Amino acid sequence: MLPGGVNSPVRFYEPYPFFTTSARGSKIITADHKTYLDFCMGYGALLLGHGYSSVIDAAKSQLDNGSLFCVPTEREVKLAELICRLVPSAEMVRLVNTGSEATMHAIRLARAFTKRKDVIKFAGGYHGAHDYVLAKAGSGAASMPASEGVLEEASLRTHVVPYNAPAELERSIEKNRGSAACVIMEPVLANIGLVLPEKGYLSEVRKITEQNDVVLIFDEVVTGFRLAVGGAAEFFGIRPDLTTNAKALGNGFPIASISGRKEIMQQLAPAGPVYQASTFAGNPVSVAAATAVLETLATAKNSIYPKMARTCDSIVDGIRDMLAASKLEAVVNSIGSMFQLFFSPEKVKDEASAKRVDSITFRKLFDELLRRDIFIPPSQFETCFVSYAHNEEDADKAVESYGEAFRRIAKK
């Protein structure tokens, strides 16, 4: 009844995925009554953990008053004000439902504002499943060719450059001078595994786009509210022109946002000529949940972010120690509350180096960890996430399980 048995391709793995009935904190419980320590965490959405009480309570409270109105609510305004206060460069906000929707309309906004048509993206960057951004994409698309059904004309309007190579970005803008509307990027690649920006790289990207009057879109669907309360923009001190947020914004509830400079954002209908509409945009249940998330993060940021970073560092340091003892060739990339392991002798710094890693051995790691009640994303080209709910006991169990998995793999 479901194509491939799933509603998103990243959920499938051979021979078949487990089915889930509930989750709480850092744990996920299956239909077979098994409990897994979760490092997938909704692919980064569950920053505070599964079933965080204040978020659930806010959603339940709203449900008592209705689930959909399709007219404005005061809570939408309050949430927009919170986003403008927390996200660098956010002067106006449009609430939408998904990250894909946010990036699609951010690109449309950039085209309308610049009166140009072309998009520049980075190899391995994933910005949703719409036509203009599936070229050399990450996430589930990283292991397959560009999708059938994508218009060839759309692909011709998308130019792909390597990540961590500012000179290549300059060349692409120069080559497409007068036609490049925007550069869209994950400031930290999180859908080709985890790939970090080299020192000064994001500042160079900002400088290049400003010098050429090209709109810079930070796709912070993954990093937004995760690396810092103001996302990667705050973490690295960069002010993009537009920002897209999703995932952690709702801590499990479907909501996303486009925010940025007023002169660009006011192009959106009904104030301007750029059409964007949605029945479920600003859904009151999701808005209530997201407001609770941001209020929690704003109030307790000085405890939440350091705790997640400490937990993640403990796991990463332990994994590296276990790797050294196992003699397996691998590297671990990490930042904040995100990490990923690559079976590779070289540094993984872009799509090309990510594609050279040993994904077969990674699949063995996934299977071994699953046998030890640890759930990480099944694909090498995803990222592991630590939440506020993970504790020292969870970190110890993860390190021990990785060590046992390495020993098993090394013997095969």
C-alpha cells in the first residue's frame, strides 16, 4: 500500500525497518517492545528530546481550543517576534510547514528580488525535494542519481560548486554574471554525512555574495536553533540575507519559517508580487509547540547548549578512543550536538571526500549498533544528533556499543 513500505526513502533499510509505537526522552520504543537509544532524533528535529513536557502541554492546550482556523492568530505574531529576536538578520518572518516549502519559496523570493533566474548550490547540500535543488543533492538523494521527473530546464538553472572551495564559488558567479539570483547553502553540510566549514569559509561566502549582489540563503533546516539559539548564523557570526528554519523549531511538530531582510521579505503576497500560500501555514497547534520550544531555548540556552555539547563531546572522544584501539581507519566529524563517523583514511571536507568513504562498513556498523539497542540514521549520508534529553549514562552506553561494534567489524 505504501511505495517501498515507507513515506520517506530515508526511513527504509534492508531487510526492513522496525516500526515504532512511542518515544520518550532519548529513547524510542518499537511495536515489538524493544527500546532503542535514539541518535537519529527525527533527523535533528527533536532538539529537546522526545515528548518534551512544555512543548506537548502547549500543543495539548491549543488542541482544546481548535486545530485549524485559516485566519490570523495572536500566537503567530508572537512566534514571528521570537524568531526575529533570536535569528540574526530576521527582520520579517513567513511561517510555512516544511523545510522543503521554506527553501522553495526562499529561492522564489531571491529571484523576484534580484530579477535573475539562476541558483547556485553546493555539492552534497540538501534543500528539500523540489526541482531546482535536487542536483547533486545530499540526504536520501546522495545515494541515487538526480530524480526522474525533474524538469531538465530546472536543472539547467542550477549551478553546483564544491563546498569549502570559495574560489570555485567566485568562478561560478563570474561565469553566470547577471543571471545568478542566489546562493543557497547549508552552513554546515548535514546531509552528506556531517561536513564542517573550514576556518573563514563562511565569511568568504558572505563576502563574495555581497560583492556580487547575490542573495545568500542559509538553509538552517538542520542547524537552526541547534548549533545555537540563533543557529549557525549566530554560531559563526554570519548574517545571511534569508534564512530557512524547520526541524528543531517545532521539536517534532510540523512547522518551518522563512526569515530575512525586510526589503526581500516584503515581496511576499499580499504585500508584494511573490505568491506563497498554504492552508496549514501558521497552524495553531504547531505554532503553540514552536513558541514553547523557542521560549525554552531563550530562557535556558546557557544550560541547554553546553549540556548537549558536553554529551556529544563525550561520545565523540569515546568513539575516537575505541577506534584507535580497534585499528580501523575512520574519522569522526562533530560540532555542537551533531556527529558522524566515516570509514576513511582521509579528512572528509566536501561531497567528493564523503563519496569516497567505505559505506559498506558503515552499514555493518549500523547493524551492529542496532543489535546493541542503539539507533543511528541508517545511511552514511546522514548525521547523528544528541538531544537535551541524552545524559551521561546514554553517552557511556553509546561509546561502549560503538567499541563492541568496532571489535566485531574488525574480526570479519
